[in-house]
Amino acid sequence: MATKKGPKTPMTDEHKEALARGRAEGKAVRDYLEALRANKPRRGRKRTPESISRRITTIDADISNADPLTELKLVEERRRLVEDLATLGNKVDIEQLEKSFINVAKSYGERQGISYASWREVGVEARVLRSAGLGRGD
């Protein structure tokens, strides 16, 4: 038979503040890492709106004469290109995200047990980590 639990003790203000701080720090770290991933340099030629539009025009012309399998592939490529074209102009203010990251990286990393090497492996630059107060020994 299960025992009855006593009344729950309410959270202290300090506990609530710690939870809020953790959520805010986690958001700053997540936003910065997502921006790094989204802006990571890719191999090959840089895509421009003009080159994407030219390719979409070519695909539109080729679809009418394509066999069903090729048509499917062209439709998918066009869909991806349209998405790329829509997001190409969306620039992220990485500097502001970097400043927020620098302010919280040390405490977040210590609390979560994240090493300098792990930060570097996910793409955080050494200069950013130095600014945050993290070194190779951390």
C-alpha cells in the first residue's frame, strides 16, 4: 500500500531565481550555437539570390519534358531552392548573440560540466571562449 505524501513545500524565491537564471543561460547558449550552425561556411560556390533564381527557372523549363522520376527530383530541388531563397536574406545578429553567450558561458559550462574542448568541437571560437573566461584547462 502506498504511503501518503506530506504537503509539498513551496519553492523558495532563491530556487525560483536559480531556475529562471538556468533557463535564461540555456537560451543564450542555445541561440548562439544555433546561429553558429546556421552560419557555418559551406563548401563550394556561394549561393546568391540570382543564381538560385536562375536554377529555379531552369528547373521550371526542364520539368515539362522530364520523366516521372526526374520530375520528382526536380520538384524536390525546386522546393529546397525556394526555401533557401526565402531564408537567404535573414541575417542573424551574431554579435549580440555572442555577447549574451560570453556573459553566461562560464557559469553554464561549469554547472553543466562542459569542457573547453567540447565548446571548441561544436564550433565556438577560442577567442569567444577566452572572452567568456574559459581556457584550455577548463
